[in-house]
Amino acid sequence: MQNPFESGQIKNYLALYAGVVVIMILFFMASTLFNENEDIDKKVFHTTTVKTQNLEEKVTQETNVSAPRFKLLDKAY
């Protein structure tokens, strides 16, 4: 096996490495130049409180919830 330092092949390896680094730098510069920063609107949440329902409405809702949704069979087969 030949020593790349003695045969002059090290120049090719350094040129390849430098080329890769230059391409990476160019892609980084292109991505920062063409990347448009969009202004993001600040989200505003409503801080007003909702009035609670009447007690009668709550009772009717609770009775509706307690009723079974499905009718069971009279006999188990």
C-alpha cells in the first residue's frame, strides 16, 4: 500500500474535503438568505368568564346522563 503523503494523493483528499465544506457553506448561506421570516400574530384569549347555568338546567342534564343509553335484554341467553 502506498503512502498518500508521498505519492501526492493527499492533495486530492484535501481538495475533496474543501469542496464538501464549501458546498455546505453555500447551502447554509442560501438557506439563510432565501428563508423569509413570517410575522406571527400574537394569540389573544378571551378572559371573560361564562355565567353558570341555572340549577334546574343542571338537574335535568344530570338525570339525562344517568339514564342508560342502551336497553338491555330481559333474558340472558
